[in-house]
Amino acid sequence: MATKNLQELLDEGVDGRHILVRSDFNVPLDDDGNITDAGRIDASLPTLQALIDGGAKVIVMAHLGRPKGEVNPKYSLAPVAEALSERLGQFVALAGDVSGEDAHERANGLTEGEIMLVENVRFDPRETSKDEAEREEFAAELAALAADNGAFVSDGFGVVHRAQTSVYDVAKKLPAYAGFLVDKEVETLSRVKDAPEHPYVVVLGGSKVSDKLGVIEALAEKADRVIIGGGMCYTFLAAQGHNVQNSLLQEDMVDTCKELMEKYGEKLLLPVDVAAAPEFDKDAEKKIVGLDEIPEGWMGLDIGPETAEKYAEAIKNSKTVFWNGPMGVFEFPNFADGTKAVAEAMIAATRDNDSFTVVGGGDSAASVRTLGLDEDGFSHISTGGGASLELIEGKDLPGVSVLSA
Ligand code: ADP
Ligand code: MG
């Protein structure tokens, strides 16, 4: 990557300089506004701490949820400011606006090693505007927070696939650098995409085949095994001629699945049994059945134990694993076994076989934490759902390519 990175900025020196950072703090909140998974906040800390330690005056921009261009207290970054304060062990102020008077006053008032947040950048409709002039104007206001010898650090990997103001346009207004997280994500995912050590196992699940086609096409050629689970596997099973009853099914993808099965043959691993339920419910009854035995009107909500064992075996023998998409509805504890088995096999492969194991995809990463698994047991858990998939598919990431000048 021909981008300048944070280390170069730190070597130049950041003492007393205003450094504008784009982080990804788009964390899930419960009904009371409590953060239920702080993974993304934790992943932002190395960059922020390094800037603080270097004596920078740190101004962080981020979005939360979909406030759709309007100020909405429900999507305030207040819980994030609090979580950051706790983790960094110092006060993190939150401006009352995004690029207005309060943000500017607070930025001017920062002293060396202090850090502040501006409010949710998506409170401003110009953040996601398609109109370049509008974004340009907003970018100028944001960049002015770090006027005079300032710099921009792009560290919100989860948003680098979006050409939005705080990700893309602002990078053209200031000397721009890739933060530690963006750097590590790009390096790790590029290794999985371009130079995997074999045996290379790709594990795909999640809800829809259509969402994962690009990844299958990008990785299947290089992979030795492509493991299919999750909601998407039922379209493959239907293509094999099984009656999947009420399981998730994309009828318009059945032919595509047939073509993929013909093209990749033995390389594709499909379920041999499923955990079925009479309804989509946390407390639904569970029955382990063969592929032709899903009771009438029931649906597959997880891969079965025999499948899980087969998948785990392939993973344990790997030297590289890329996993995207849960094997079942892991949000229902009764249907989390398949996802857990795959994740545990990845941890075992990392530990016992020195395998390079990468988790991509928002829900997959969340499942690791929900299921109480050891995050450090994997080589890497990506913080970017869409961004990690787009990188893997070989698409341009505007928020990264804008950094290489
Ligand atoms: P990721 O965010 O990791 O890329 P996806 O968004 O593609 O993953 O899919 C995650 C969702 O897929 C989860 O919320 C999970 O409940 C759902 N899912 C997995 N298996 C099934 C299934 N058999 N039926 C319905 N939904 C499923
Ligand atoms: Mg998802």
C-alpha cells in the first residue's frame, strides 16, 4: 500500500498539532442507550493512544446509526465519549455540534495530549450527500478544526468503502495518513485475498447467497475448500434437489448455486444434516434431521452436528481460514452450535496448526463475542463488515485509495 501511515506521522512529530481522526464507533446500543458490543471502540484505541502519547490535540469524528442527516439525541455519541473516557483513562469531551461553533471552540481549547469528539457526523446531511459541492463545503469545515499544521488520520475501517465527507473528502484537505487499524485491516485482508498459505479454507454463511456471491467468486478459485452454512446453504440444498420447506431460500439464486456446484465440485462443502425448528423463534423446538427430513412447514436454523464436525475437521487442518457469515441463527442460543463449532475450530487451528485465521463480517465478529469465545484466539477479527468484503472482492476502497498521494 502506497499510503502514508500513522507511524510516519508520529515520526514527523505530532506534539501540539491538531490531528483529526475518523474512527468507526458505530456500535450496537440497547433500548436504554447502553453499548452492547464495544469491539469497534476497543479497536480504535491503539491509534488514539499513540496520538495522545505523542502530545497531539486529538479531534475524533465518527457516526452512529442512521440519523439520516438530522440531529437526533438517540444517536448522540455521548455513550461513546463515556466508553472512551473509561478506556483511555482521561476525559473525552463531546462537542454539542459536528462542525459548528462549539466544535471549533473546543478544538481551539485543546491542550497537548487532550482528546475530544465532535457529534455524530451523520447529523449533518452533507456527510452522505451525493452532491460533491456540499460534501466539499462540509469537508472544509471539518478540516478547519485541524487548521495550521494539522493532519488527518483515517482509522474507521468499517466506513472506508464509502466516499463520504469525513472518510473521503476531508482526506483531500489535509495531509492524510492511514491509522494503525486501517493499516492492519488492509494488510491482513490482502494477505487472505492474495497470498493465502494452503490448505486454505473459506467459510461462508450468513443470510443471503446474493450478498456473498462476490466473495465466493473472488476466493473460491484460490481456496482448497469452501464451506457453506447459514441461511444461504438452503438455496444450495434446494439446488441439490432437497425440499428445504420454510428455510430461507432465494429462488432466483438456485441456478447460480447449481453453476457454482458444477464449477467447484468437491471443493464446496455443503451440510449433511440441519437443526430445524417449527418457527423463527428463540424458544422454538429443535430437531436434528437429515437433508430430506425437514418436517413440513419447518425451517433450518443451524447446521447439524455431523456437518459441524465435518466442517471443524477441514478447518483444523488448514493453514489459512477466512470466515464470513454465521452458520446459523446464533442469536438464538439453541441454534448457535454450528457457529460455535466453526469458531472453536478456527481457534484450535490457530493454536495447534499455526493457521492464519481471519473473521470478516459484522455479525460473524459479533457472534464471537456473543458466544463468549476468546477473541485473541483468532489471528484477526475484522471491524469492517461491508468494507472487509469489498476489499476481499477486489473493489476499490475510496477511503483508502484517497490516502495514497
Ligand atoms: P455477516 O454480517 O457476518 O457478513 P450476514 O449479515 O451475512 O453475516 O448474516 C448474519 C445473519 O444471518 C445473522 O443475523 C443470522 O441470524 C442469520 N442466519 C444465519 N443462519 C440463518 C438461517 N439458517 N436462517 C435465517 N437466518 C440465518
Ligand atoms: Mg451482517
